[in-house]
Amino acid sequence: MHPAAVRLSAVAQTPDEMMDAVSASLAQRTGRSLAEWVTLVQASGIDPLDQNAVRRWLRTEHGVPQNSQWAIADAAARAAGWVRPSAAEYIDRQYTGAKAALRPIYEALAAAAAELGGDVTVEGRGSYTPFVRGRQFAAVAAATRDRVDLGLRFTDPPADDRLHRSTGPGQATHKIALRSADEVDDRVRHLLRLAYEQNP
């Protein structure tokens, strides 16, 4: 097997794979297995379907690290009957109500990302949509009622006056504010391609 293929196969690609990777080493990092944490959450009196409250409790009462908080809260919610939405369902929820008019901007960005290569995947998150190759290279968020932020992850950022340093959305190092689908132009597509190429 080619070394790059080995490296890529070891990278968690989906939310389930990421949760599995965190859960596998949970006992080593926290002193309890995932099943033990779920039992503890169930006995705590906190609603396991309120994942924010569960994560807060894990952090303040037990000092659990952030990635472990997410894995435990996810498992506790699933044990209580919660089903994680699909990527399409997450996206639909982000572009409803006052933000519904922003959907064409997202669609233009998603189409541009899909054209980069067959190795691009779209994942679901509550407040943004990540685009992943070997690792996340872009993320799109409906930031306000009239603005979508395109987050780009660069290891070698290009000089471009539309780029602003940022710590989000997602794993972005820079972002671009977009207010219409027409702004998803050749320059934006070029920056998206650079981010894709820098995150093999």
C-alpha cells in the first residue's frame, strides 16, 4: 500500500469514525470507559438529550477534555434514543427562517468544492458545514441573516485582501465574508482550491 494511502486511511473521516477514535482511548485519557461515563451521566439527573448541559457537567464536575466531552454526550444522547441528523438535515436546519435566503451562497460554495475532486466529503455539524479531504480544508457557516462565512484552512496562506485571519468556522485559519452567490467568483474558487491542495 502506498504510504499516503496508509496515512489517509488512519484519518477519521466521518463523525462516527471521529467518535470511535476518541471513544477507543477514553479510558486511558479519563480513567473511565465510554459505557461507564454513559452510566454516570444517566445517574447524574441531567437530561442526556441536552448535550450542551452534559458537556458542561463533564467539564466543570469532572474536568473531562473537550473531545471526550463530545463523545460522551453523543453516546449518552444515543442511549436515550437520539439519532444524529444526516449532513443534509444539518444543512437544511442551518438555512431556515431568516437565513433561508443564504442557501444559494452555500449551494454555490458546495458546488465549487465538489468540483475539486472525488475525495471531497461533506460532513454535518450544528452550526457550520465542513468540507474534508485528508483533513478539513473548508467550512461554510450562515453567520448572520445576510452573511455566509467561508472558512479556509491554509498551511501557507496566499496574499489576498478578501482573506481575514480567523479561528473559524470549523478549523479555518482564514475566512471570507460572502453576501451573495455572485461573490462566489473565480477568486473565491481559486482560494478554495488552494485550501484543498494544502490539506491532502
